[in-house]
Amino acid sequence: MSATNERLLDAAENGIRLSGYHAVSFRDLADELGIKSSSVHYYYRQKEDLGVALVDRYSKRFFADVEKRAETAGTDEERLRAFCQTYRNALTGSDRICLCGMLGAETCGLPKALADRVEAFFNANIAWISDALNADMPADKRAARAAQILATLQGAMMVATSLKKHRLFDDIVGALFEKPKS
Amino acid sequence: MSATNERLLDAAENGIRLSGYHAVSFRDLADELGIKSSSVHYYYRQKEDLGVALVDRYSKRFFADVEKRAETAGTDEERLRAFCQTYRNALTGSDRICLCGMLGAETCGLPKALADRVEAFFNANIAWISDALNADMPADKRAARAAQILATLQGAMMVATSLKKHRLFDDIVGALFEKPKS
DNA sequence: GTCTATAATTTGATAGAC
DNA sequence: GTCTATCAAATTATAGAC
């Protein structure tokens, strides 16, 4: 992977996470990198190819970060908190929502290959969370709870950035872990 | 409000909720209505004006529906469930996420006037939910819980449509109301 | 209210030189 | 790997006839 290719993916991920797939053009990306749009086509023939490469890189990085954070976690709840921390870091480190959160919202307007990868990302999220719930919860409720956690994280990113109150993300995720008063 | 104007808003809301603001063009809307794009400009001079009118109509309808459902609610929890039902109905009746959920994700790429209205919609949501939490919860935790409920609803719509599993929305919102086992 | 006509710009994409 | 040159199509938008 060349340096230009990487800068290209960075700029594209950036733009999409801020404004959406359809708001990002090859020319804007080229301008940002100081190259021509035809050079962008050299790396990715179609926009769809760029999108797919983007989600692939994002997914890999995401789960690598989750695993790294979960390594030092002892309990299941700590693993779960590590997972949420990956989301938090993606937001507070960049002021941008999740790449797949944006693309997931735009699903119907995306090339099928791209929408499929986003779907896979979410399914992998739910599977990972479900696994972390093992000890806490009866099996039949795990899937719903996992989906709830994913939805809350995604929604929290969206609402927090829209309201430009990033602390809101922490408040929301905090409420998610609140223990019922004994 | 003329019939054409209303069909125009319907088509625009439709398209944006499915694919996003930047994926919807005046020409597409015109074609869907069987008119010319210049006629669309007659109703809304700029795309931004159309977007603003759209969010205004959506907000009005949304809170009218919430109030109507909440009318017959006795307890605070019933009021909250009525609120969630408005979201659910928006999704299951159309397979589309919330207009402001989509626009909220795209915030950075939107004209400021539009982004501001979306922000106002979310703030009104949080205020309404906070109010419904009155009896249940100490005042200092209400805001966080209200934001959490909003985020969960928005995230649930997004994830459920992306995964094309609409039942997931019900599962997620169900888990939100789950009582801790006594 | 709707149309024709048109303009200016942007966008996704390709061919071929260097 | 990057460029020039170019294209066809799409997009936002306006002027003015009917």
C-alpha cells in the first residue's frame, strides 16, 4: 500500500464520516492530496471500489483495536467496556461518526457490494458483543441486548455530533452500564 | 399548500430518508412527480429551502403524533412507550429511518440553516423524553437517560434497516424497557 | 403553475502521453 | 504513478414564454 493510496483512503474516510458517501467526490479527494482526479481513478477504478476498500480497512482496524483493548480485560463487563471504548475513541479522536454508521444510514443509495460489507460489519459487532455477554445473561436475551448496545453506540455518535456535544456520548454510554439501584 | 407541493415534499422526504440529502436531486423529484425540475424550483428556490420545509413538516407531524399517542397514556412509562411507538411506526410503516436521523448523520455536509433545525428536533426530543421521566428518576440522571433513549431509537432504526431485519427494532426497544430481575 | 431553454458547475469515468 | 485532455451525464439554478 503506497503512501498516496493511504492518504487517499484517509481523506475519503474522513469526508464520508463527516458528510456521507454522496457528498465526497474524486475531485475533492484529489485536490486535498494535491493530485488529479484521474490519479484517484488509478487507485480505484470506480467510487464503489474505493468504498469497499474503505470499509474493509475500517473493519480490520476496528476489530484489531477492540481486541487490543479487550486483551487486558478480566471480566465480561470489562470486555464490553473495552468495546465501547473503541467507539468512543473513534468519535472523540476525530469528531466523526462511525464510517459504517454513516453508510448504514445511506444503505439504500449505495452499490450493493458496499451495503453488504456494512451489513457484515454490524453482524460482526453483534456477534462480538453477544460473546461478551456470556456470563451475564440468559442466551435468549443476548442477541437483543447486543443489538441494543450497538444501536445505542451508533445513535449516540450521531446525536452527539449533530448536537455538537461530545460529552453526550459518554453520558449515554454511561447510562447503558448503570446498575439498577439495589 | 398545493397538492403538487405536498407530493413534492413526500417524494423528497422519501428519498432523503432512504439514501440521504445529497442522493436526492431536483430532477429525480420532478421525474417522480411527472413535472420538470424548473417547476420544483418554483416551489423551493434552493435545495436548502426544500430541506428546511421538510424538517419543519416532519417535526410538526412527529410531535403531533407523539402527543396523540400520549393522550391516552396514564403512567409515565406509558407516555414513554407512546413516544417509542411513534418512532416504530415511522419505521415499520415505511422501511425508512428518521428524516432527522439521516440528516443528523450528514450534519457537516448540510447548509447551516438545515443542520440547525435538525439540532432543534433532537433537543425537543430530549426535552419531551426528560419530561416523561419525571416520576421515575432523580433529576440529575434524566437528561442522560433521555439522550440514551433517543440515541437507542435512532441507532435501532439505522441498524435494523441496514440489516434488513425490522424486527430488530422491536427487540432493541424492548430491551430498553426491560425491568431488572427482582 | 408549468413549461422550454439554457447556463455554470460538478461528477464519475476513460484514453493515452510522460 | 501522475499527468493532460476529454467526455457524457448530472446537478443546481435562472430567465422568460404560456
